[in-house]
Amino acid sequence: MMTEMRTFAWCFVLLAGCSTTPPSIELDCAVGTQCQNGTLGVGGIVSYLLYRDDHLVQPSRLIALNDGVVQMRVEADVPQIVGIAPGTSELAMLDDNGAIVARRTITVGDIELHLVSPMISGSNVPAGRSIPITIDPEVGGARSIGSHYFQVSLDGAPYDCWGTDTRYCTGPVFYENVPLDPLDPGDHTLAFHSLDGGRDWSFTLTAR
């Protein structure tokens, strides 16, 4: 009977040991399924979660071994990785003694900013009509895994589209969607100033 109890105890220990998952660094993207293996655009932000022994770990336990490529920060209690220059950096998760217990690689690349709208033909847009525009930051033809934030101006003035139920903007800072008010006939300059160290962009739209 004693031998059977010892055998059962050893089995329980082995099973308990096998149930613990290894430490991991998990990226948390708002842009879809390429989060774990895609590229972060310069000026883009991706949040992350750290797990050890099936529990969340303090974000300060993550460091970048090449801090010239990404920067670590915490905004409103959300841990973030910011792409600051093209390249590749290894991310390292540290234990309480400063030893590396998990690693993963993140790649950063320059973005191309595209304006996507069913109402844009080349640079031409219909005059006198509201124009829904999606901002699409791509790296090498694929969507950046990060969120890209811009301050927007129209014809040199800050553009704020806050105030209607059907719009997605939250003031002078925009992410992905910019619904333009009806434009007068002629050329108009729509400019985007990156808020996180990325490139600024400017587009000319001709309302006809």
C-alpha cells in the first residue's frame, strides 16, 4: 500500500511539472493575425504581455538587446514597444535575478502610407461630398503589426473631425480612419505628422 502511494505521489509531481508552460513574450496587436510574425513599422506601437509560470510578469522585465531599433515604454499602464529605426532586435525577458528566461526577435521596417477610399481615383476626389479615408501603413507590401498615430492637418490647419456618431476620430490625433468633410473644388493638402518618431506624410487631393 505504501509503495502504491509513493508511486501515485511521484506521478502527481511529474504531471504538475509538465503542466507549467515555459516563460513567453506575447505581442498584442490590434491589426490582425500577423502579429506574431509580421514587421513593425517605424513609428508604430505594439503592446506586449509577459508570462512566467502561467502568470503575468511586470513589463519592466522585458528589455531590447538592440535599443537602437525599438524602445520600451509604458503609457496609461499599457506596456508598449515602439519602432524607432529599421533593423532587427532581440527582446529578452528577465527573471528576478536578471537572468534571461525567454527571447524573441522583432523586426522593424520603414512604412509606406497609403490612403484607401472608394472615392479616390488617383489624386482626384468628388467635390462637395464627405470622403471616408482609411490610412494603411505597410512594410514591404504587408500591413505593419503596429498602431500608427498621426496628427492630421488639412490645407495647413489642424483637422479635427470629432463630433458625429459615424466618425472614428478622437480629435487632432487619428489612427487608421479619417472621414473628410466635403471639399471645395480645387487642390487640397492632407498632411500627417507622426506622433511616435515615424516619417511625416503629405498628399494632394484634387476635388472636382
